[in-house]
Amino acid sequence: MENSKFKIQSSKLFVLLKFSVFLVFLSLNIQAQTSPSLLQIADRYWMSQDVVYGSANNTPLKLDVWYPRDNPNPTPTLIYIHGGGWIFGSKEGAVYQFLPYLEKGWRVVNVEYRMASNSLAPAAVEDTRCALRWVYRNAKTYNFDTTKIVLTGHSAGGHLSLITGMLPDGTPLDNRCYAAEKYGDVPMKVAAIVNWYGITDVNDLIQGENLKNYAVMWMGSMPNAPEIAKSVSPLTYVREGLPPIFTVHGDKDDVVPYTHATRLKEALEKVKVKNQLFTVKGGGHGMFEQKDYAAAFAEIWKFLKDNKITE
């Protein structure tokens, strides 16, 4: 790609970063220990905005690519998927969530996907799987290190990170990508998943005592909702050979029950998949205290280093 195009995109990056200043200090308060000045990041990064990675239901599917402007070598690459209960949210509103990875010099792919108001389940999963396939197919263009791809996201984004990295090849959830692309298939294995309080059993949230409106809205009135919910639940796909999984979850979460984290951990332990659960004592659905974010990221970096993804 031409530098002139990158420079145009960098102006958009700077606008996003200025907006992020407000969000960061009101929402996360973690930058004092985990991230440098946002202006430093703006000086070090280009951002290619609204790259179309596919199309579905008359909707162009877009992502943003953030990459170091002075490092042409392949680097570890984060695929970030925003939350919002599959019913709201945007990639632009989640920029501050992956600032710690930019500080480390990673490339970041920030993914948009279809909301329930556009397409019911399992559309979001189809989209994020297509995004992962796009990253592999465009690795040489953007210098993604495909041996060090990490999926992460918060809440519904945590769920989508898990299911995207845990699905076996060849399920019907990949059919749209196969049909849309002409270059053949690519490997879809990721190096690790960092799950921030994500849903692991969708059926648990569409009926019974843990019923949540956002999950019901994602399923809509489909008569086979339980079957679809099972097909998009990470717990359905626990097996040997999965990538290492790190989970952060508050034990007082009233949006995604803490049991979703503990059940995932127990299932992974049974099949001897490397994993770690970081419990935020007294923590709700995100919005943790600064010390909790700092402690969580310290453990995340250690986990990724132990698994030879970062130094």
C-alpha cells in the first residue's frame, strides 16, 4: 500500500486517539501503569480504517488495522472483538481496550460484526470467523505474524474471541467465508485467547434463572434457538489441542455469571488445555479498579510470555 494512503488514515487515527483520551481516563484508569501517552502511540502507529473483510446480508463487514509505522517486520497480532451483548457497540468505541498491546509494539486488528438488529445468531460468529480468515490471507500485506495471533474481547467480545478460536475447521459457521473467498482455505489456529468475562454457555442465558434479555434478543424468535445457542457456545467445543486460554472475570458479575468462567476452566482442565482464570474479587461486569486491571495485565503478559507469544 502507498504511504500517502497511510498518511490520510493517520489523521483519522489521531481523531480516534483524542476521543480515546476521554474514554480511557473515565473508564479504565489503567494507563498509568500499562500504557504510555496516547500521543506517543499516535506518533508510532498508522491505522488503516474500515477495511472491508467480507459482506453478508447486504452489509459490508469492516475492520481497522493498527500497525507500527517504523517496524516493517512481522509482529504478534491482536484481533480485538468489541462487546455489547451482540446487540450494540462498535469497534470505534473500544479503541482504549487494546492500548496496552499497542504499547508492546503489536499489530492490532479491530473487528466490526453484525448486530442482532441486522442479523440474528449465529451471524456474529460467522463474521468473526471470516475476520480471522482475512487476517491469515492478508498476513504478508500487513506483516501479521501468523504464529502469534491472539484473540481477545470483552463480554460478548470475550465470547466471540473464544468461539472464533475454539471452533474446529469445517463447521457450517465457516460456510460464508468459503463462499465469499476464491483463494482456498487457510489454517485457523491461533496462539492464545484472552477472554474478558465472556459468555461460555449461551443456552444458560436464554432460559432459566440466568436468563438475560440481550441473549434472548440475539436469538430472536427462532424455533431452533437452543440448537443454535449450543452451536455458538464455547463449552460445546472444549477438547484437546485448543490454544491456551486466559480468562478475567469478576465473581460478582450480574451480566455474565461468574460460573461461565469457572465451568470453562473446569472443562479445560479435564482435557489438559493450558488455561488460567484471574478472578477479580468483588468485581462486577468490568469497570474494575485500577489495581485489578494492572494485576490482570501483569498476569496476561506472564501467560503470553510463558506460551512464547511475547517477550
